[in-house]
Amino acid sequence: MGKKKYPKGIFMDVPEYKTAREFIEYGHVHGGDQKQYIYMETAKNTRTKSFNEVWYDATGLGQFLYKHGMAEKKVAILSDNSYYWIICFYSILTGRNTAIPLDAKLMDDDIIDIMVRSQCDAIYYSKDFAGTIEKMKKTDGVNISLYMKIEDFYDMIAEGHASLDAGEDSYLDHPPTPDTLAAIVYTSGTTGRSKGVMLSHRNVSASVVASLRVLQSTHGIGFLPMNHTFAWASALFSSNVMTGWGYICRSLKDIPNDIITYHPHQIAGVPLLVETIYKTIWRKAEKSGQAEKLRKGIKLSNALRKIGIDRRRKIFKTIIDGLGGDLEYLVVGGAYLDPKIEKGMSDFGIEILTGYGTTECSPGITLSTLQDHKLGSCGKPMACCEVKIHEPDEEGVGEIWVKGDNVMVGYYDDPEATASVFEDGWYKTGDYGRFDKDGFLFYVGRKKNLIVLSNGKNVSPEEIEDKIMITIPYVKEVVVSDEDNMITAEFYLDTDAQPDAKERIKEDVTALNRTLPTYKRILKVKTRDTEFPKTTTLKIKRVYKD
């Protein structure tokens, strides 16, 4: 069977879907017996599921929920990425239930706390979390009445379909509406207690439709944590509309082999994935003695592009073949990506399309496209929302505000927190950014991280951190903060690549300071011997002053 291709600028029409069920039904009707998911069922057994089989499994599991009294209830999922996770999710969203997708990397106490605060009614869980479930059952305030072990997956599906065959009241006769609460997503912030972001079907659908109208693909590899909204928009729901297949990758370490095996057209991921791919290309080139030849190839290719001749995918065919042969682009979000790496991958003929979003916006706010992207930017606003910079300073930098169908209903059981982030219908992201003259958004940093100096100047630590990462190659991690009204940088350095890194860092910081305005200069340097503590989403935990 030939591969479907959607050439640049040519897109299939995407209807104005309003519920997640409509995406899943579309895949069933139009995908039929075509393959939708490929996954490793065991260490040696690869399994394929068609669109029809996905619909059968999801509807059987959905009916099982209703048969056991779980109509219009809150249902959690506690498991690592798998095909079974997806079907559990689909079974919730094709009816009028609300999903609570849990971060499997959280500590037991945090997971149980979310179950208490969310007033959850039922939970799907895998055997790896049996210990967590036992603790949960013994905790006051947990009101879960139905515990479903994912390893009983096919028995539950069979029971659900037996119920449908017997003519029992079908959950499919009670489809969700656009205003039905689709999910409560508990954020994993860098500080403080997580908040439950309430997303309606309208919210989730708006983000997916808007992204599909500017960026379409065929087959891919999915490895993003499925409890994150980024995975929903980039893979879970969009694949149904595109009726393309995807391989469910188990972990980042499996990516290199999975890329070779499954030849993805695109991959959605975090910057760490792109950095790993890029560094691996150069490490192999250095090891094989081909690095200088590669540099000359880039120089030649870039010269040809300046006169309108693009031969990247021929000149760097070996590299592209090493990435499966079909990879055209990677969609990246969630954290900072060094523009040098973004440009470096583009030099090889693989575009990096960056975006900006928040869980509260389902998550898409801005997105780069193959036709319209700019180095270092987060792309342009998506059609599902309006974006403005509130009270910009002389450099055009201010807080990013968003309004649109993608913006959340509010925070679960927290009206005060909800009220604090809305003003005149606008969602206040707490992020600072600026638009350039062409309408591209450039992210600057978090409002709560902002350093306010005694001279009244505001400094974004992320802006300085980005310049450090671009300028000083042996810096692995850095956190910029305010100590005694002095901009301070604390470093975790790569002493393997640069043995004298600790002695050299002050000199290199001094050189960097010469390129910065006086009030943004680093006045104090600290080093550490271990990585910074991180959240489950691999973001550095910052320490905030009261």
C-alpha cells in the first residue's frame, strides 16, 4: 500500500468538530480496517490494531463503565504509556464521563492526594501500581467505588459488548456535548500544589482542529506522556482525523531503533529528543572521521539554498536514512530549545516546528508551520484563539494573554484560583513574551520568575539562561536568580567535555556580560556537582521567595 502524503500547502479539510468522540468516530468510519496503532505487546511480540478494532475495544470498555454504574462520573487512569492507556482514555471520552489522566511518575502520596481532591469515582490502573492502589483503598477521603485492573482489559471489553448485545442501555446513546467536561488535568508545576485544569470537549477539540488546519501528517511515533495534553493534540485525536497510523514507543531510549523500524513522517516531542538526535548525528560523524566532510556539506548546501536550490535531503541522505528515511519535521514544545540545534537540524533537511501552549489552553496557543516559521520563535497564534501582550514595555515584552475556545473552564473546586487568572474574558498565562513585526511570538519567561531589581528594572532569568546555553557549550544546566539584588547564575557543568569548566566559567560569563545591557549582567557565579532537582516533566524546580 502506498503512503499518503500531504505536500506542503495542500491539506484535507478538517470539519469543525466539537467533541473528542467525533474524532474517534471519524477514524472508525473512514479508517476502517486500516492499521491505526502498532505497539509491543511483549518484549518480542509486536501487535497491530486497526481503526475498527480501536473502536470495538473503546466501545466495549465504555459500556463496561456504564454497566457498573459509572455514568457521568470521574474516571482516572494510572499507567505508563501503552495501547491500553489510549483505549481507557477513549472509553471515557466517548461517553459523558470525565477523565483524570494521572502522571505515573508522581509519588504515591501525590497521586492519592489528587484522588481525594478530585472526588474521583473510578480508576483504571496497571499492575505496576498495585501497591499505590492498596494505599489508596486505605486512605480516608478516597471515594473510588470501581477499581479496574488494566491487565483485565479484554475481559472488561467482552463484558461490555455482551451488555450491548443484550440490548442494555448503551453509553453510546448518551454522547458528550461540547460543554461536557472531558478531563481534569492536574498540572505538575515547578512549585506549589498542583491545580486541576478543567477542559471541556469544546476546549480539547478547538486545539486539535486548529493544529490540524495548519499542520498535517501521515505516520509517526508517539512517546510523549499520554497524560499530557500535548500528546492528545499531536497524536491521539489527530491520528483519527488523518487516518494515519502511529507506533507507540515505550521510552526515549527505544526511539533510535523505533525510528529505523517504523520510518516516521513526523515526531512530536520535547527539546530533549531533538538535542539527543542532533548530538548523536555529530557524535557518529566525529567517531567515523566524517565531521569535516559534514561541515563542508552544510556549507555547500546553505550556499545553494541562497540561490533557491534545495538539495538537503540528497546531500544528507545518509543522515535522513539513519532517521528512517521519511522524517520531515519534529513538532517541539514544553521547554527551551537552543536555536543552534533548531538551525542545525534544518541544515540537514529536517525542520523543527516549535509551539507555545499551556495545559489551561488544551494546550495549543501558537504554532510554527512548514510554510511559516522563524528561528527562535514559537510560531503564530492558532485559529482557535486570540493572543495579546498585556502592558508591553519599551521592548514590547509583557504578559501573554489568551482568549478562545481552547481556554479552560477553570480550576476544579478552586474558584479563587480561577478568578485570579481571568480578566475581562482573557486568560492570563503568567508567561512573558513579545511579538515581532511579522506576528511571531517569542517567549521570554515566567512572570513569577521575573527578577525586579532595586533600580526598577525587570529581568527575565530565562532570557539570560537562553543566552548562556547558546554561548557556553559546556553548560549542561543553569538557573539564574536574584540574590541580595545581584543577578546570580548557578551552573551544572559538563566537566567530561571541558575538564577545566569550573575554572573557566567565570571568564566566559565575563565575556557574555559584555554583550548584555548593564542591568542584565551576571554579578555572581556558583557551580554545583549534581543536576538540579526536576519535576516529572523534566523542568527544573525553582525556589521562590515568599
